Amino acid sequence: MNKVLIIFSMFFLFSLNLHAVTIKIAVLAPDGTTWAKYLKKMSKDVKKATGGNVRFKIYYGGSQGDEQDVLRKIRVGQLHGGIFTGKTLAEINGDVRVIEVPFTFYHDRNKANNVLKKMSTYFNEGFRKNGFKNLGFFELGQVYFISKKKAESIDGMKNIKIWLWDGDELVARLIKNLELVSVPLALTDVLTSLQTGMVEAAYAPPTGILAVQWHTKVKYLIDFPLAYSIGAFLVNDKSWKKIPLEYRKIVEEISLKYTEKVNQATVKDNVESLAAIKSTGIEFVEFSKKDIEQSSEIRKQVIKDLTGKVFSAKAINLLEKYL
């Protein structure tokens, strides 16, 4: 009799696993990074909390391609979600990019984070309408301009050849208003292009600058953040709804918990990365009060040019309200 019960129990558990939902996620963060460490813990906790009925399978280090490749694979059903940054987020919900409007927060990342939290409900509704569930916003940090040529003012930046992430309308508009020369390239081509002189400048948060080794090809960093950059952990709605209703809140809570852990680590990593960049001998250039005033005018023009094209007037009004 006991043998019969054991066999029945094993069969029952096996049949449950057959119906487990596996969510396939792709991220650019390499295995071994802080991000990967917390994502693995998140995946383990989700599996445990749902009794193995919900699992994340995560592909690291761009093994599924860049963000555009991942989004395309989600849309054809090969993947179910990913962690996306500004340019790709704009293809799903352009309103999110108001957080990344240049010269909005300067050095005040706490203010940026608080505004993001206040606007999260609005942004998440936009994702939902466009077929995605957001499991958390990631803070990438303040974006800095790095260059092979020295620029001691906004006017001094003119005509420098700068990398443009191909298809990024927000940065393209900023580059135009700064009178820089844009060179559209894939992210993976920037390091080589800095080395050859095809581009003379680029932009990224400090951890990104170090991670992709761009600091080895430049001499200057402008200590005047261009923007505050974010990412989001998105799962397409069709895959999200395959998760049994009883587990969705559990998955969401665990995801948000680890998103916050990643963000706390990112703040620390960015501070340390900025110091590490400086220690390599790269000169940090500060801009004047005049440049701060000029940047405010550039910000207004970017908003004017992109409202109704990249983001809505409603999103901008909410941003200004929370500022």
C-alpha cells in the first residue's frame, strides 16, 4: 500500500512540473556581475515560493543578441521578456523617456529616483496598454560625456564626432542641439570606433564606461551629467498571463525586491566606478554656471521638438509637476 502511495505521489508531483510555467528572459548584463548575482537569487526565490510552478530561465551577456534582437524574439514568441533601456523602452512606451530628458536632474540622482517612483504607476499603465508587464525599474545612473578631445564648455563641444545609438531619437535631438557630429553605430562597435578615431566621444553611466572599456580610449570626462538613465524588467503580457493568478503577486513582489537590491548596488558601483575612472588619469572637466543656464535652454528645445513624437504632452506635464 505504501509503495502505491509513493508511486502516486511521485506521479502527481511529476505531473505538476509538466505544467510549470517557464519565463525566458534575456539581459545584456554578463554572468558574474552584480546584476546577474541578484537575478539568479530572484529566479531561485521565485521557483521556491511557487513550488516550482513558475521559473525564470535567464540568458546573460547578450547571448540572445542586443536589445532589438531580444524585443524581436519576444514578439515572435522565442523569448518572453528582457531588461530594456531607454531607446528600446521608447519603442514600447515612449512616455518613459521623459525621465531621460537631458539636463533635468544634473547631479541629483535622489531627485531623479523620487520622480521615477511617483511616475511609475503612469508608466506601468502605458506598458500594460502595449502588451507588457513591468516587474521593476532599474537605475542605470547618471550619464556622462567622455571624449578624446577636451571641451571646457557646451560651446566647446561643437563638432566633436560622438557615437549615437542608432535609432535613439532623444539622444539624436540632443546631439543636434549641442551641434555635435553624430555617428550612428551599434553599441558593440563603439570601442573599436573610439580606437580608430571614427568617433571621438561617447556617453554612458560610470559602470557602463568601465564595463565596456571605453575609458581606455578617451582622455576627458565632463563632470556634468547629461541625463539620468533607467531600464525596466518587462515580460510580455501573453506570457505573464500564463502564470497562474495565485502566483502572480508572489512573482511580482520577489522581482521588485531584487530590483531594489540591484538599484542599491548600482548606486554604490557608480560612485566607485567614477572614482576608478578618475584614478586612471582621465581629466574631469567642470562646466560653468553659464553652461548650466545654457543647458536649461537646450532641455526646453529638446522637449519642444520631441513632445508628440517620442513622448506625450501628458507625460511631460506629469514630469514637471513632480519636479
